[in-house]
Amino acid sequence: MNVSRFTATLSTPFSWWSITYQTPLNVIPPSTLHNPRRLPLFFCSDSNATFTPEPSSKQGSLKSGLYLVGTPIGNLEDITLRALRVLKSADVILAEDTRHSGKLLQHYSIKTPLLSYHKFNEAQREQSILKRLIEGEIVALISDAGTPGISDPGSELAKLCVEANISVIPIPGPCAFVAALSASGLSTNEFSFVGFLPKNASARRERLMASANEAATQIFYVPPHKFSQFLEESSDLFGEFRRCVMAREITKMHEEFWRGTLGEAKSAFSDCQPKGEITFLIEGKPICEAESPSETQLEDELRALISNGHCLSTAVKLVAAGSSMKRKTIYSLALRKFGKQHNGLNDVES
């Protein structure tokens, strides 16, 4: 019997091969054996030898439930072995775009049927999907890229499953904002993931104003065609000297990380609109003992918010969130300056 080393490329993960011999093993040097009947990465040319893969003890048949499967955000290699096993074992895969996800499944020779599931049809699909889950099927949910339910369809279906006592199983994988944060160079001790900002200008400004006053790193998803608008609005509220990072096309061929201040970003991208998926990070507000704003400054802030359509009570809350002044003090000022213009002012907590 001839024995020689070889390098194996396997389609399924394993740790050892069990080799059963019908001939003596004294031809193999004892120093090469960890176990008299088990060899790592050895090939036996004896036709009487049989090879039996030992499955991992952590693997087994999947239980029924909704599996939220993380998929690559650009590089097809960024997928876990567990994710591939779930996708192969599922009865159906819900996909945001079946044509897009079909390329991923084809790359890994996965034949599981695809069913479209996106923001325009999720309400119509939910009951039929719940019925399949109740009947004991394994349903996998994927988005075009990243983790389902994070700025993508999936959260409502997961909520319905929880309410119906159906298992919801996360299969961790890539996530654009986590990847961007890890390589940003900004603080990772505390952060707020905002995602996509509201389309409404007033709601968008309110959200940015709240973020500008937080000490945690702020993370946004920004469509390329709205990038210039985002820089204008954020630099106005955060200040042009706040540090920021633009992460673009993460894990793809043209991956780019740009670092600087918001003012520098406005200048750098004034004439060129970046392409691709953009994750934008802004450092948190420095924690320091700030001087108390003057009454005139508070009045100006209140007036600006009111002119943008906020009721007086909301304006007080927003100004108080970004000030070291007590809300009760700002409330008194608001009543004195604007109370006559706004009857029925809601109570504001002190």
C-alpha cells in the first residue's frame, strides 16, 4: 500500500477523515500518526480503503423557523459556512431582488427556490409566509447585501414571527456600518446608527440636530445623489470642524475611505459626486463644560425651530437637548417670549 501527502479542496467543511484499512499499517512511520486509525491530510492508494467524513457535532438538521441570513456586501467571499448551509437546507429563500440574489446562489451552487420579498410586497407576502412557517418549513430571509432588517426589509416579518411564537434565528454576517466603524479611526466605545435620513426637510433637520448634540459617533447611510445636500445640512448643524469619515464601496474593488472634517468634505466633494454605497460617520460632540448660552442665543434657536414648523413644546425639548441649561429655564423663556403666539402649549417636563 502506498501512502503520500496531498492537499485537498473540499466542498463541505470537516476536521478529520476516518480511514478504515484492511491492510497492516506498519508501513507508515509511527511519528506521523496521532491515532493508529485516523490520519490528517493523507491519501491511501489501497483500493480496499474507505473514507467516511465525520460531520461536526455542531451541525445537524435545522429546526423550523425564520432564518435571517447575512450575505456579502460586495465581496462574494464574505459569507459564512453556516450561512451557506442554511441557504442550502431551507425550503425557500426570501430575497429583496431575486435576480441579484440569484447570482450569489449560483456562485455557491445553491438550488433552493427564491421568492421575492421587498418593501413593496412584504405586506401581501406576510400571511402566506407565516402559514408556511406554522406548517414547519425552514424559511431563510436575505437582503441584497448585508444583514436583513437593518435598513432593509425583514424587521416586520421578524416581529410577526415573534408574536406568533415562531423561532427567529439570526445567522450573523457582513454589515456595512459595522465594517465602516471598525476601520474609521473614530471612537467605537459608543455610537448611534441612524441609517437613512427622512425625506422630509423638517424631519431630517430635527434628526440631524439631535445627532449633532450626541457624544457618540453618528453613522449614516447616504445615497450618492443626496451626498451634497447631506454635507451642507450636516456641516451647518455639526459645525465644519467636526471630524468625519466617508466609507464607500466597502469590500468592493473600488473601496475608499476618506477622512477629514465636514468643512474639508464639502470642499473635496463640491465638484465630484462619489459613486456607490456610502456610509458616513461623524465624530460625537466633545464632552466639556460649555458656557451657558445667553438668553438671546436661546431665543434665536427657539425662533428658528418654530419658524420651521415645530410647536413650542417640541422646540423647547430640542433646544434643551443641545444645551447645558435646564429645560425648565428654557420653558420659562419660551413662555415669556412666544407663549402668546402659541396657545395650548403642552406641558414640558422639568
